[in-house]
Amino acid sequence: MSERIVEIVPEAGLHARPAALFVETVNDHEANVEAGPPDSDLVPAQSMIAVTSLGVGQGDELRLVADGPDAESVLDELERILTTPEDELEA
Amino acid sequence: MAARTLTGTGATPRSGLGTVVWYDPEITLPDTDEPVDGDAERDRFADAVETARAELESERDATAERVGEEEAAIFDAHIQFLEDPTIREAVEASIEDGRPAALAVDDAFAEHIEQFEGMEGRMAERADDLRDVRDRLLRLLTGGDRVNLADLPEGSVVLAERLTPSDTAQLDPETVAGFATVTGGRTSHAAIFARSLALPAVVGLGEVLNDITDGTEVIVDGDAGELLVGPDDAEREAARADEGAEVIEEMVETSDGREIEVAANVGRPEELEPAAARGADGVGLYRTEFLFLERQSPPDEDEQYEAIRDALDTFPEGRVVVRTLDIGGDKQIPYLDLPEEENPFLGERGIRRSLDPDTELFRTQLRALLRAAADGAGELNVMFPLVATVEELEAAIAAVDDAAAALDERGVDCERPSLGVMVETPSAVFMADEFARRVDFLSIGTNDLTQYVMAADRENERVGHLHDPTHPGVVRAIGRTVEQAHANDAWVGMCGEMAGNPDVTELLVGLGLDELSMSAVTIPDVKVAVSETEYSAARERADSARSVATRSEVHETIDQ
């Protein structure tokens, strides 16, 4: 089980393109990922509805917990998405 | 006479004749008491998801190519909503319980849509996303095929409940004859987009639009704001003739060499390129309040800076005239908490609000403008709306100086733009000389000027005959303003609807206007009208138009 806390850089927060990439990335890896505010309940990160309903905005912190063979690599990738300004994001 | 005429709001002053293609037919959900084959329904659901995904991917690619990556991102989000395991599990469980797939989908989305609807800010927009995804699935499940907007037969008139930005981005003005929608107003996204593409469009026709079926011949009359169903020969002929002029890219001058700038009125960044494509020399009115609409909080300094710099970069050789925030009157912005006024058009609007209570918003906007003036390619001009007194103007100018000082102190690059005043109030007409001495230019907003000079509400049809800028009272007000401006070394533009009417171009050139600014659609027609005008003759004619007593006499001098 791996875990990290990331501060959100994209202006849109965890919505629109960053959110879509985030969920897509989770689903492309062999890992069970959960996400949520550092001091609160986690939601399944493979659900776009759950992820966007967190209402995470630019500058907020997000706690990521991953379990499974790809746990480390999926967290690396998610951290990259969450810390890259939107206009520099490559799909 | 057409068999039937529906009335809505014209979005583009242009007519188009064509055949109805419904974009989003109404969805009819199946009855609950029909027996259901669970396995078959599960397969139908899986197929619908797969088809929806393919549609979304192709729409995403088309939008990325036609409009841009940023606009295409919405489709990526929709794909992820479509494949959300929460939805899939709920639908499958519901089918297991004997529900048909379409109803299972409707139920599964309902709860989440409601959840997002109850939230603040951007979260509420997610409800729209979920509704779009749900409707896409339901259309596939109930057999209601949706047409591909990017591949319509020539001469199609698209009818729809509403068109989203991504929908309109797919319309090809070369093949589509126009569109008409049930909902929407003049400032809705679809309406603005239609204007910038010169696509005939009428919005807000109401539920009766649903009576018009696929294959019906109609005329979209964006001038009158009407949809003519089953037009007669004369109406068809008139619509076919309404092609408009060829685009002229260069600046135009009268036959005797007086150069007239023909510029575009814009309100959103996405209108800039289409305006340039229709031959605009620059922007004569950037309505910055549009940057504040359809959102939950005001744009910050950087966002405003980017928007204005984009405009300046779109017209590197030209002039961009930006009007500072003009809210109040009929323009409401929910998060600004505007007061309820007995008579909003005579109340707190324009510069009055910017000086107090929107002082902070005004400061932020001015900082953004001064920074953009330094960095953008074109020449920035800033004007203040609804100025009635010299004190207001001087306070606004002082605010510009303060913003420049604040930026200098921070060590941020900035440049003081040329400044101007909008002439919209009778007071501004009488004080034009005093204003012109203090600024570089005046710009006449004929919609408001006519409303205030004639004391005739723009929206009240009962006094519509008075709301006409060719009444001698308005013509004289315009003539006087131009004279006073020129006598005090200021140039004068016009940015009301009058400026975009090629029938009065000769009059306006004759009255001495230096610049005419209009929605992009009529720019080619006005450029042609300018080049066909002889300034010396127009001047004489304008003098007579200023000396006659009635509107019909004004028209006689124009039509001679």
C-alpha cells in the first residue's frame, strides 16, 4: 500500500480534462486507487463521478492511496497530472 | 405568406432557406410494464456504451481540429462519465431486477445529477455533463438517432432544444443554412457563435418548435427573429438573395479617399478569429462584461489580461477598443448582487457602478488592461460606458493613473492606453466638447443613445417606432457629437447596431464618423458601402439630414 499527498496545480482543479486524464490513468493501471482530502474519507478513483464530486480545486491538497502491482507507477503518473498546468498536459 | 410563422429572437441579421433536420429528437422512455429479457437488455446497454464512446471520440477529434484542444476536453470528461463503474453497476443491477435498459440508465443517472445540482459553483456544471451523457445513451437505447452535425446535407436547417458550444463548433457554415432552437437568448453561446460565423439563426422559439418535423422547408429569418414554415415563392427568393458581400481584408476608403475603419463588436475570445476572417480592421467594442457571464465568480486579473492580450494579438496592425465593465440595466450577474431597481436603465449601471461599489473589480480590470497594453501586439484603447458628467470621467481617468502607479510600484510592465468615452446619454452629447478635451476618442453607442434621447425603452414594442436612430433628434445628436469631438482633436467611432446597417453607411460617413464597429456578420456589406460612398457628396447629404424635421425626411435624404 502506497500513499502520498499532492497539491493541485491545474486551474480547473480536479475537473474537465485533468479529471478525465486522472480517471483514465487509474483505469489503465493494475492498482486499486482511492482519493480524498487529507483529513477526510476516500472515494474510489476509478469513478469520474466520485472524483469530480470531491470538488477539489487549484491549490487544494489531495491524498492518494494505491494498492496493487502498479501502485507506485500509478501514483507517479497521477502526481504528474495533478502538478502540471493544464495547458502543458499531454494526453 | 408562409403557412406558419414562429417568433423568437434573431441571433444573426441574415436569412437562410433550407430543410429541417432535427438534432435532438425528444426521448420517449419505454413503459415499465413491458416484460424484459434481462440478457438482451444487458447487451443493448453494453452496445450503447460502446457506440456512445465511439461518437464521443469522433466528436472530440472533430472539435479539436475545428475549434481547439481546450474545447475538446469536455468530450474526454464525458467519456469518463460514460464509463463510470458506479453507473455501470447500478444499471446492471437494475436490469437484473427486470427494468428495461433505458429506464435503468435514467434511474442510475438521476441520483448523481441531483447530487451535483445541489452543489455550488463549477460542481453544478457537472450535472449538465451527466445529463448530456445520459441523453446520449438514452437516444441510442430508444432508437432516436442523432444526426452528425459535422456531416449534414447541403441546405440543412438544424432544429434543436438547445445547442451547446461543442455542437455549434461542429456546424459548417458552408453547408448549414441556419439553425433554430427552443431555448436561448441573444447572448446565449449559440447565438454569439452564429453571429461570428454569419450563420442565420433564431433562438428562443419556445416549445412550438417541436411541432416542426424533419424535412419541412423553412426560412430562418435572423433579421426578424422568425422561422417561416412553408415559405411562398417571394419569401424564398428574398432568402436566397440574402447572401451578403465578399470579404474585404484591407482597410477601405471612400471613392474620394477618406479612410474609414470598419471594426468588430466582440464579447468573447472565441469571436476574435471569426471577426478577423470577415475582414474586421480591429475591434471597435470589446464588451468585457461577457467575460463575467455564465460563471460563479469574476475572472481574475490574469484571465482578463490573457483575454485582452489575445484580442491585441489577433489584430497586430489594428486598434482594439475595450469597454470597461458595463453591468446593470438589463445585464445581470448573479454573483455581483446587483440591487433591485425601479428603473434599472436609469439606475446604477456602467461607470457609475465601476466607481462605486464595484471599485475593486474596476481596479483589477484596469490593471489587466494596462498590462495587456504593454504586451499585446495591437494598439489598446479603453473607453468608459454611460459617462454623464466630467467628474465621472475624471475619476475614471484617475483610476487608470492609479492602476499604472500600482503596477509600476510592483515592477510590472504596463502601458497607459488611449482613453475614450462612450456617448450614450443626452448629457454626453451636450458635454462632448468637454469630454473630447480630456480623452483621445469618443464612441457613440446608438442603441442606448436612441433609447435615452427618445425616452423609448429598447425592449418595449409599443414604443418601437420611437426606438429608431434615424429620428432627426438622434441624427442631430450624432452630428453634434462628431463636430465637437473633431473640434477638440478626438476621433469618433460608432458601435451601436446602426453602425452595421449598410443602408445608413453613407449618412454616417457623411456625418464624419472615423470608425464604424458592428457584429462581424455585416462587416463585408459595410466595407462595400464605404467604398461606394463619395465623402464630399455624403457630407452634403448629411448636412441636409441634420436640418430636416421628420424621420421620413431623413429617410428621403438617405434614399435619394
